[in-house]
Amino acid sequence: MLFAQQAAEFYLKGKLIELTGSRLYTYSIVTLLNQVASILSKPINNDLIRCAKLLTKQYIGSRYPDARMIDYDKDDAEDCLRCMEMVMNYV
């Protein structure tokens, strides 16, 4: 799950560098996505925001294990991969 978050994070940071020459210092897919959307003047739908939030939770859970324990199953993994693809296809 963390790899899906990291792939989306690095992809968005790469897009920000491509578009502006700089990037934000954050792990939040929501923040990065909002920044890219603002630069591109492109709306973000609710499904994409939900996906960005889901991916961001993967970072928090892996980086700060005391934050909360998450039990994963195959469906969770597939959701993360689908969300990663959705974020990457947005740009």
C-alpha cells in the first residue's frame, strides 16, 4: 500500500517540477493534487479526492505505526492501486 502512495507522491512531485521548476515538501497526495490542479486550472472530482485521502493514509500508517493499526486484505491493496492509477491518469 505504501508503494502506491509513494508512486503517486513522486509522480505528482515530478509533475510539479516539470510545471513550475519546484515542488512542495509534503507527503500529502491531497495537497500535491490540489497544487497540480490549481496550476492546470483543472477540477478535481470527489472520487479523486477520496483516492488521494486513501493514499495519504497509507503513508501515515506506515510512517507512524502508533497512529493506528490498519488490517489489509486483497481488496484494500486493489483499491490503493486503483487510486494510484486514478491520480496518475488525472495529470
